[in-house]
Amino acid sequence: MPYQDAYTFFSPTRLVVGRGSRAQILDLLNTRNCSTPLIVTDKGLVAAGVVELVTNHLDDAGIPYATYDGVMPNPPIKVVDECVGAYRSGRCDSIVIVGGGSSIDTAKCAGVLATNGGEIASYFGSGNV
């Protein structure tokens, strides 16, 4: 089987992963009528210039955005709360993730809170998150 270097997953959250995926950001934002995304990432990817590759597309299109770069491995509740705070203070209407599993986990939890409110621990049943 040939190596698969890109894919899209939708359930209903859409994940676009792989080479060239950042080129799809503008179309995805437009399709969903989103105008102000929150970029969720970590400080290492900011320092490496990876986040700038994404924000350059937004800057060139004149799309305002906010950035949350406090993601850490196995993110604690504090990180999710900070992320949703950045979403709200930036008046964001969408999330763009630059990074891997911890960034995805943080962004998904922040999205739940931004949409539904409450505290993230209450979404996990026992509250022992």
C-alpha cells in the first residue's frame, strides 16, 4: 500500500492533516463563514517558525486571528481554561490547530467550553481529570 501523506477527517470536527494542508485554511474558514480563528499551538512550534507559515496565509488575506501558544504535553485543565480565555478575549469564531495531540486535545476541549460553557471536568463524568 502506498504511503498516505495527507487526509481529511470529519466527524463533525474536520481535521485536515498533511503536506499542503495549511493552504486549505482560507477555503475552510470561508466555507464555514468564520472570520476570526484562534491558532492553538505550543511555544516550540512558534520558535521553530512553523506557526508563522500558517499565520502568513491569514495575514496575506487580511484575516484577524488570536494565538494561544501555551499548550504543553498532557495538558492540564489550567491550559484548557487559558485557551478558551484566549478564544473569548480574541472574539474568535473558529480554531486552527498547529501541532499534534496535545494541541488537538486542548483545542477540542476549549471548543466544547466556548460552545457549551461550563467547566471541562464536568464533561468527563467523574471530574477526575
